[in-house]
Amino acid sequence: MFSVFKAEIRSMKLSQIISPAMPEYRLRIGSRLNQKILCVVFAAIVPVASAAEELPAPKEAVSVVTSGETSARQPQSLRDVLRSGDRLNLAFYESLASVEDRWTGSRGTVPWNFYQRPELTGEYVVEADGTISLPLLGRFPVRGLPPADVEAIILPSYESLVGRKGFVNIVKIEHQPIYITGPVRNPGSFRYVDGMTVLHAVAQAGGMAAKSIEPWQSVEITRQIERLKAGLADLKRLASRTEVLRAKRDSVQIASIGTPVLGPDPDAQRLLDDETWQRQLVTTSKDAQSSAYAKSVANAQADLDLRQARVGNYDATIRVRQDRLASIEKLAKNKLVTSIELTRAQSELTESEDRKQQAVIDVESAKQRLAAAKQDVERDRIERKIEIEKSAADAERGLSTALKTTESDLEIFRSMVSSNDSAGVEFEIVRPGPNGVIVEPATEETVLQPGDLIKVH
């Protein structure tokens, strides 16, 4: 029963198999269920019909052609050079010289004066060493040769074997399949077609596999988004603080450098104003301390001036009392004054000198207090300079750290969401070569060779 059905299939074309079924299915095409049934039925019919179309028509005459003519009429894929692993379908024919041979020939499938040798006709594989082994004929190197050259190489040995004029034809060449692995719908091996690219292989594999997001992945993505929002807010705040401190350190206007750094963000001016206000609070406190130091210097200077003026007054008093003592001493020699008056003048002079000495000591103390006050002012100036530079440096380091953290969080977020994005797909080709396996990057337009393995990342 199966043989009868097979014979009928051989004599029918694809259109003869599918067309009779079409009217019946067109009447029911509106139903979704019947559409599915139609797909299933056609899926079962088409492979059989395709196989039927590949078989030769039983009653069509075949003209005799030479090997060169056969090669010219073959499609481009059959004219390619042979590679290891290729499967060849070779057909061998011999010429019939006698009338008896003429009537016993396989008339109808080949010219009546040629007879096919079934013991040689069949499928052969190009071995790893680049040769094919033919029974009774031996081994022939064929790798890298076009089919026409292979036919020409085999024909002399075949004619020598049968002792007659012969004909060798490569009916079909089937190259090694290509393989594809990775996130595609149907990874595996597929038939190689001449000119096939990586994109063709992906299409044969059903395209890129869609990856659904698990609930836990959605939660992690949401958390990562919140981290990014918080990181960006910190980044803006640190950028504003850094610009305010830099402006204070370099004694420039904030507006001249704040806008280019923060960009057109509507919160930029508000952040700058907030950081400027907070910095102004610190500056006000430090200005009050600096004012106190400056006032101490002024007070110390005033005290020094006062004490130095006292020393000058004591000098004038001492000169007056020295002159008075000298006059009293002259009078005492002439016994015009008593010794008591002389002793009193001497005591007044000594008292003035003692007070001057104390005043000089007080002046030195005032000078020391003034020097200490000036040191406080200088120390305050240096400390304020160090503080602003340190604060600016800390802000810059914090900004750099925050920027790296935000970039890291952004990369994590991109890796989370890129699993469903085919834009980041990369391809590698693993290709056997004469010196071993070669691994090289590829694109969608890369042309494949038989036996290639495409790795999708």
C-alpha cells in the first residue's frame, strides 16, 4: 500500500498535492481552530510534496551532456569548491556499444545508449584528509576542487575500470551543517546554504529567545532604580557643594562656573543657593572669630601706645628732677639748704626712675601681647585658608566617589535591563582550520562556511 502511494507521489507535483485540498479548507478558514488544523495538515503534506518534486519525472527524456556542460548548468552552490565533510552524490554511467546492450539499457531515465552502474553510484563523503574513497576505483583528493574538476579526475579511472566510454556526474552536494548556540529559540544544527550569513543562521534558529523578567528581577530592578535616584541626588548636591567651595577658595563668582557643571537641571540654582547659604553660615561664624582677633590686636596696640607714652612722660619727669637735684646740690654746698631737702630731691628722682623702669617693663609686656594678638590673626587666616582648601578637596573626593558609585549602579542597572534587549547581542564564530580551531568575532553580515559554530552572547 505504501509503495503504491509513493509511486503516486512521485508522479505528482507540489501544486497537484496541495491544490485539491484548498477549496475544502477555504470554506472553514474563518475558524481559529480550523486554521490550526490547516497548519498541521499542511505541515504534514509539504515535506512529502517537496520530496516528490525532487524526484525526476519518470517519462521525461534526459539529454546527454558532457561534464563541462553539467558543471555550467549547475547552480552556484554546486560549483563551489569541495570541503572536508561534504557529502557527494555521484552517478556513474557507461556507454553501450552493441545492439543487445542497447535494448537492455535503462531506457527512459538516461539516454538509451548509456547504462547506469548502481554498484558505484551512491553517496560519498569527503574525508578529513580531503579525499573520497570509491570502491574499485581508489581514493581521490578532491578538497578545494570544483565539482567539474572532480568529475574529470574520476572519469579516466572509471573508463579504465569498465573498458568503455563512461560518464560521471555529481548529482548533489550537501555541505556540513552549521551550528548555533546561545540565547536563540531553537539552538542546534542547520543545513548550510551557499552565501549564508550569521543573520540567516539566527533566523533558522527561530530568532533571539525572549527572556521574561522574573518577579524577583522586577523587585531588584526597582530597588536599583531607587538607588540610582538617591545616587543622582547626592551627586547633584556634592557637585553644588564642590562648586561653592571652589569658588570660595579661588575667590571667583559661583555663577561663572556653577551652570556649566550642573547643566540645565532646574534644581541646579536651588542647590547652589542652598550650599551658598550653608557656607555663608560657616563664613559668618569664622568672620566673627577673625574680628575678635583683629580687635585684640587693636587693643594690644593701643595699650602699647599708652605705655610707651608713659615712658616718655617718665623721661621728662626724670630730666626735671635731675635738674632740680643738681640745683639743690649746689645750694647744699653753699649751705643754703638743709640736707633734708637734698635727700627729698634724691628720693623723688629715684622714684621717677623706678616708675620709668616699671613702665619700660610694661611696654615690653604690651609688645608681647600685641605680637601674640597678631599671631592669632595670622593663625586664623592660615587656618581659614587650610579649612577651605581641605573642604574643597574633601568635596572633590566625595564627588569623585559618588560619581564612581553612580556609574557602577548605572552599569548594574544596564546589565539588568539589557537581558531583554537584543541590541547588545554579540556573535563569535568557531571555525575549524588547518592548524586547529579558530575563534573570531562576527557580525550579522558575516558570511558563514560549512561546519561553522556560531556562539551568541
